[in-house]
Amino acid sequence: MDYWTLGALVDADQVLSCCCLACGHKNHLDPQVLLDGPKYTPFVYVFDIRSRIKCRQCGQKDIHILLQDRVSLGCWNPDPAQWDQVDVEHLNPDYCA
């Protein structure tokens, strides 16, 4: 997973699902949203941005990352009611359980 580029993730319709190992907070990063900003290009590896990812809730950087396609996104976190709206607003609502 570390050697996927952001461009390849977008092409494969994958999302980076992140879980903080310190507090359990879950979030989903859409690679297309990252590419829409000025910091990243399609040739940046997940390995290169891993050290920049930190928990929005507690600020820790001990994050577990999983690649998921949008269809199975709801399967990773069985309780979507606990997701913050800001965590899922960039995802297609048809795929959110």
C-alpha cells in the first residue's frame, strides 16, 4: 500500500481509511481531495504522506491505514452513525451505509 501513488488510488477508486491507534477515531481520506489541493501531485506515494497524517481528534500520529474501494467503505466501520459529517462529506453518499 505504501508504494501506491495518489494518482493510482484515484484511478482505482480507492480511499485511504485511517484509524487512530491511540483513541480509535476513524476517518477516510479521499486521494482526489488531496490532489485538488496545492501540496500533492499524482506521483506522490502513500509512503511519503504517511508521516503527515495525524488524528483530527487527539493529534497522535500512530495511525493505521487501510486501502478500501468506495463500495466496501461502510464495511470497515460498522457504525457510520459515529462518523463526523466532515469525515464523509467528500465521499459519494450512495456508498455510505
